Amino acid sequence: MPDNSAPATTSGASRLDAATTYAPRDHARTQIRDYLAQLIGVVEQHPEPGMARDESLWRLAELVEELSRDPLSPRRVQSRWLRLVPLLREVRPDIPIPALTDLLDRALGTA
């Protein structure tokens, strides 16, 4: 029976694969960041102020800031996006969430 208690090692190839898999794609990153920054203004103009609108505004601003950081943390960006999506659907159901999710995944290098 093989001994599975030995600690796992990470080879150089695995680290390289991980780095290229999660490397941000600058064009998609700029595009999603600019779109989300513009979306802040759209949500601000929503005729019905409320908690969902207010929370979506600060979560949008938080996500735009996160997308501006170097190095980019895909895990933090995705976490912020997952918390923002339900709010956006409530405040602005016309926003193309699947298309934005795809663009965000490309920006993070996870698509």
C-alpha cells in the first residue's frame, strides 16, 4: 500500500500554470472597471432610494477599487462580485449580469 502521508510538493510547472491561469487580462480588466465605474452613476440616478441602492453603490465602488489594485486578487474580486450581483438585480434588473460575469472572469483569467 503506498504511503500517502508524505507532504505534497508544488512543482515549478504547476506554479507557472497557476500564474498564467489567473493572470489578469488587462483589456478586459480595464473594460469591466470602466463599465462598473459608469454603472455607479446609473445606480445613483435610480428613482427609489433605499438600502439596496445604497449598498449596491458602495459595493460597486469597492469592486472598482479592488479592480484597480496591483496585484489583483481574483478571490477578493469574485467575492465582492458575488455579494454585489443580487443587489444589482434588485436595483437594476436590466443590467446584463451574465455578460458582466463573463467579462469579469476574462479579466481575472478564470474564463
